[in-house]
Amino acid sequence: MWRFYLRHLPLVVGLSLVGSVQRLVAVNGWLPAGLATASEVLVAVSRVALVVAVAWLGLRGARLSRARFTRFASVHWPSLVWQGVLLSVAFLLFDVVLETLVGGLLSAEGRQSYLAVLLFLKNPTVIALTFIWWVGLVRQTSRGSGVREVRR
């Protein structure tokens, strides 16, 4: 995941910065109402573009197989559970602790600036890494990675 992120840093950060800048500007109230809605659409399009680009780069040449996925999941289920736990911990840390609890301790003005910066940082890190993780999970579980084929 980290190697992919670093290898494709300009692409990942470039597309992620659309959301970062939009959140920074929108949360601080620097956008008129009409532009705020249009900017949300732009963020959605940039995120879809990021997922498509990561999937295209990460799954290029791969022959995905449901049978391999099922076999991998039955053999490596503890690893999949731990990956789910770690993703849940990341969610709890960034969305619950940093955004809700820490943000709730700040004044209204401080909270707005804090949230703007936090969201600016989350787009090229947490959100982008989550997309890369999901594509990597598809790649890992359905490419026959380390699970021996049983020949009959």
C-alpha cells in the first residue's frame, strides 16, 4: 500500500488535493452557496477518478477470480479480520477522536479552522490510503496470492 502510494504520489496527491482545497475553502465559508454545491460535485468526480486510476494501475494485468477470493478468504481470514480492525481503528481515531472529540473541545471559531485543516490533511492521506487499501485487498485476495491451487 505504501509503496503504491509513494510510487504514484503525484497522481494520488494531485487528485486528493481537489478535495483538500475544497474542504479548506468550504468549511471556512469562503464559497458562495451555489459554488459550494458545484465544488462538492467536483470533489465526488475527483474521488471517483482516484478510485478508477488506482484500480486501473493496481489491477492491471490481473485476472480476478471469485474462486481464488473464496479460497484466500477461507485460508487467510484472520488477516482479513485484522485489516478490518485496523481500518476501524483508523476511522475511530480520525473521525471520532480527532474530528468529534478534539473538535468538540474547541471554540466555534477554533473548531471551524481545526476542522478545515483536519479535512485538508485527511484527503491525501486517510481517504486516499483507504482507496488504495481496498484495491489492494481485491488484488491480494483474488489473484491467487500464496494459496496453492488444488489440481484434480
